[in-house]
Amino acid sequence: MVTSTKHRRPFKLIYFEGYIDQADALKREKYLKTHYGKMSLKKQLKAATAKYADMKVAEAEGFFDASGFVPNMGHHFILPPRIDNTFELERPEILLYAPNAAGDMEFLGVEYAVPIENLDNPGAPPEGFTDGLDVWEINPNLSQWQLHVWIVKENPDGIFTAHNPSIGDGK
């Protein structure tokens, strides 16, 4: 067990892929690190969260606006029971919304949140997407690692960049 994951025990198995041999497993890992592999993960996430295009669905599941409008991020609708030590691709802890030109709330993307037990020694960021290209940030106010993923609203600064200038300041 590596030091960066030691403090996150006990582990919960959320996804499993089996391979006949190491060569097949390495082939799959290499694929997931390619542009096409990343796009397949994005497609999987978009399919799993498509129902949240209707904010009423999110609210019916228990998500609530915990932030109000945050410039360049939107509203953060959170589901506290999902916040645990596990990154689950298809079960984000936070949904991001912002009002569109008509004033209706538009689904923008998701955010993952993983608690940090000790901010003085947070360890390595969680294993999220592939090849360390995701950008986990520490939110010291909430003692969490957080990762934004702009799966609906294009972010000119990158899919994993926390702030999305295309959302604006809400004015």
C-alpha cells in the first residue's frame, strides 16, 4: 500500500475490470490515458448525469444549493451523503448550475469532493480521471480535495480547471 492512499482505508470497491493477463491490463490503462480514452470517460460521465439537466431531478434526489452564485463557477448543488473518501465517476457529490439568458438554471458540470482528515498533511490528491491530468484543489474552508469537471459548459481554460470564464460574474 502506498503512503498516499494508506490514510483512506477501508477501501470500497466501486468498479472492477478483469483481464486475462498483465499485457491486456496495460493495454487498457494506456488506452484510458489517450485522448480517446479520456473522451470515453467524459461520455460515460455525461450519460450518468444527463438527468440533472432538469434541476428538479437533482432537488428531488436531495441536492441543494450550498453556495449561491459563485463567479466563474455557478451554483454548487451538493448532496452531503455522497461526500466520502471515494471517487465515483458516475456519482459526483456536487452539481454545477447557472442561470441562462432566459433566467432558467442550466446544468454546467460536476464537482467531486473528498474529505481531508489533516490539512497540515493532506497527502496526494485522490485518484480521479487518468494520468494525473485532472486538477484537484484543496478547499481549506471545507477540508476537502475538490475537482471541477465541465462536461456541459465548455471551459476555454480546460475541462478540469476550477474557474470557467464562460460563466461570468453573474451580472
